Amino acid sequence: MEEGPFDVLISTDRTLMSNHHGKEFLGFMTTGPPVVLPETLWTAIAAPKIKVDRLGRPLEAPYGLRKIEAALTNAGIRAAVIDPDYLKKHLKSAKVLAIGHHDYFAMGPPSSEWWVLTGKEPVNSKNFRKFIQKPEIKSAKKSGLKIIVGGPAAWQWLWMPEAFEKWGVDTIVEGEADRLIVDLVENALSGKPLPKYVRIGVEGSPKLEEIPLIKHASVNGLVEVMRGCPRGCRFCSVTLKPMRCYTLEMIERELQVNASEGVRRCLLHAEDVLLYGADGIKPRPEPLINLHNIVKKYFNDVCWSHVSLSAVKYAEENSSLITRLSELLLPSEHDMIGVEVGIETGSTRLAEKLMPTKASPYPINSWPEVVKDAFAIMHEARIIPAATIIIGFPGESAEDVMKTTELVEDLREFRSLIVPMYFVPLGALKNKDWYRTKPSEEQMELMKTCLRHDLLWISRISDWYLKDINPLARILLRSVLFSVKKLAEWYRLL
Amino acid sequence: MRRLFLKISAMKGGNPTQERLENAMKLMSRYDQVLISFEGGSVNEIFEILRQMICANVTSTLMVYFGKKTCPEGYDEISV
């Protein structure tokens, strides 16, 4: 391992530089303001400090930062991911600070929604502000440090020109930077002018063989298996990316990195894990079984990032694939896995307009039935969906919202969590008070229906999910859940 | 690979008209890579134009520089 000094430091704030006690879902707590607990305690539960080596390099780091680190070191550049608490000594000699983030200014869902509902700024954007205003960064900036910002939330900087200027950001990079970051950093190191903004389009995205493989462990063993999504939903930018499936050899090499550095779990990441090796949008058993057999060679604790509900239904109905994967991943009847899924709407009218192929290979006018069937399949297979619905789509009518409320009520019997995401149109972000937008009566009713659903299931799910975390964090989380339930009863939401 | 150099320099005499910007955006979509040079204008004004480009789902790779820049070899050139 490179011993420094490093020319390029790669970092982010504490809300992301954490393994969230080994529970990815706890990280979502940083997208809201603290509830019941003081902020320091809230952040300690959601994003505890991560172990570091003697140079301040985290033993696990966000996967995106690991990719940038790999791309730069492959090009012979002295770069390392550094924990935010250990930047100071490295900044004395570093020339570039590369920062990644999922939600710099809490403009993305679900942060934007919690901000709208509570009127309080979420923990993630507060933490980022503290990070970027560190005196050591300010001082290094005066000595010529170049700051490059990227990651999934890079777009937010275009809505924050004052912050861009005030904090001396040199370049915003939007898109898959695995390839282009090398040119940018080489220019920065040789004193050439940097572009202020880069948006990586289809041509600039790395081809499969150009995607670097991580060299050090990722948070909770996250390993990407494919990029892109073929469904083309109009509200999602992932659909603009070309589709690329990692080879099994590439995946195994990253699994080996995580296993050899002591990570004990694996999170397979794709926009739809079930489409790994698929025939278009139809999952195929062989590639998925092969993938999971390889993963199981290294890890017992395996979970998925996202699947689509139509793929769940198709896979089970055509090859009992969900049952087979569940048997492979969950040998004990007490085991379960969680996964994010997108319901988005219960209105077929809106679904036809905004996500016409979301139900494929089933017709989009059967979307509510696809959702219910998929939830039933996952319930049987002990897979817990953490589902999103989107409120406030452009052109959404009160009737559309009521259809979604009906669908959420129909899902009551299935073990799951349903999270409403409040859609903030990009145009609205120009207004500095965008977070003061107020939901309609129907939208509020839908949110209450989701809350009732979640409070019904969360105690049972948390018994399983929190069983092996720090006992103090478990007690505090249970006290938060208890208080939220009591508050909901007090306000007659249940 | 098709490359375009787009010079946006109308800030001093008033921002480029919406029509000219929209025409430029249509043209951009025919290129794989677009190098944009903003001559003049505040960060706020420039970001406003970039936001319009993003909302128009421009899929080319964009490289945006503030300040005067000359058209590199191998690029088509237009001014707005």
C-alpha cells in the first residue's frame, strides 16, 4: 500500500464516511433532521466514525470514492481515500481534494422531503457544510489546492452558485468519472486550467473494460455488478447511462478485495440486480445463480441494493427464481434480506406517462397488480422490500394520489417498508425557500398511510435488522421508534 | 468522434436570446463532445444556462470553461 505523501486526497463528510454499524439502511437517518435524540447522538447512530489506519485511511470507504482512488492509482498518481478527521496533515502537501457526495445540499429525495415536512435542515447537508468549511481546507485552498466535486449529487452545485464561489470549488464533475478523472487530475497537477463544469455523456462514460476495480474495501462490502437500466423512466437519470454488465471475474476480484480486508458482508449493487445477465428485461436463472454461488464462496451475509418489481414477478413465475435465490441466500428460516424497490405510483395513468416500461414484460396498465404480486412473492421468500413512492410528479392529480394511497393500503399484509419521496421539481430549486413547499391534503393522507404501514411492520423488522448491532445504538433506536409511534398515536395518525 | 466548440460571449451586451440558446442546444446533441467557453457573465448567469442544458437532456459530454478560450484543432465552432 502507498505510504504517502499523497498528491490527491479523496474524501467526504462523516454521513457517508461510515459503515452505519454494518447496516446500510441506518445511513438514511442522515437524510433527515434528528428526531427525539440530540443531533450528536443521532449522527453517532446513523454514521459512526469508521476505523482508520495510522495515516487516516478508512478501512472501509464509499464504493464511488474507491473507484476514483483505483482509477488514479492505476494511472500512477499518488492518491488515497482519507477520513475527514485526518485530512489536516495531508492537506499540507496535497494538490487536489476530490469530494464525492450523495446529497451535498439535501436537495435530493428523501432529504428534500424531510426538510419540507419538518422545516428543519437534514443532518447530511449540515455535515457537508461543516466539512467544506474546515479551516485546514480553507488554508490549503489559499496555498493553491484544487477542489473537484462529483458523485451522484454533483448536479446540485448548479443550483448553488454562491456556495461554488464561496468555497472555491474548481470543477464540478457530473456522471461516471472513472475514466475522465485521470485527465482532470493530471491537468490540475501540472497547473493547466481546469474546466469549471464537466458533464460526462454517453461517449465519455467508461466502457466495461475501462471501469477500474476497487483496490481497498468498500462500505459494507458493496460491489457493483452492472451499470445502467433499460427501463427509461422519465424521472430517472440512470436511464441515460449505457448498460454494462460486469464479468464474473471482475466481480470476484472485488469480492476478494473486500474479504481480504476483513469485510464480513456483501451488498450486490445494480439498478436492478435481477437483470444481471438478463435477456433484455427478462431475468435468466443461470447468470444469477452463478453470480450468487460466487458471492457465497466469500460471504454468508449477502444482500441486494435494488430490484424491480416486474423482474421479481417474472423471475418467480417463469423459473421459481426468487424462491431458489432465497434458498441460496437464506439458509435459516429466521434469515431475511432487505432490498430497495420502486413503486413510485399506483396510478396507471401516471405510470403510462412517466414510466411506460416499468412493468415490462407485463403491460403498464397492470402495474398495481404487478406490485401486489411481487410483494406477495417477496413476503414468502423472506425478502423485505423498502419501497419508494413519489409524491408531487409534474401533472399529478388528486385522483392519482388517491390511487397510490389505495395501493399502499392493499400492501398492508406484506412485510415491507414504504417511503414516500417528495418530488421537488428542479425549477423550484431556484427559489431559496423551496423547502417551504406544502403538500396537498391528498398527499398528506398518502404520507399518513405510509406511516401507518411502516409502524405496523417496523417493530418486527427491526427485531431482525438490529439484532447484531451495538447494544446501545439498538436501545436508542428502539426508543426513537417507540417515541415516533406514541407521537403518531397522539396526533391520531394511526 | 464529433466535437464542437461553442462560444457563449453575449453576456456584456445582454444574455444570448432564448432562441439562440435553444438552437445551440439542438446542434449540441449532434456532437459527442462539446467544449463550451463562456466569455463574461456571472457564475449565476452561467449556471442558469447550464441548468437549461441539463434540463433539455443534452447527452453529449460537456466541458465548460469560464473565460476566453480558443477553438482547439479538430472541433467545429459556433458562437452564441
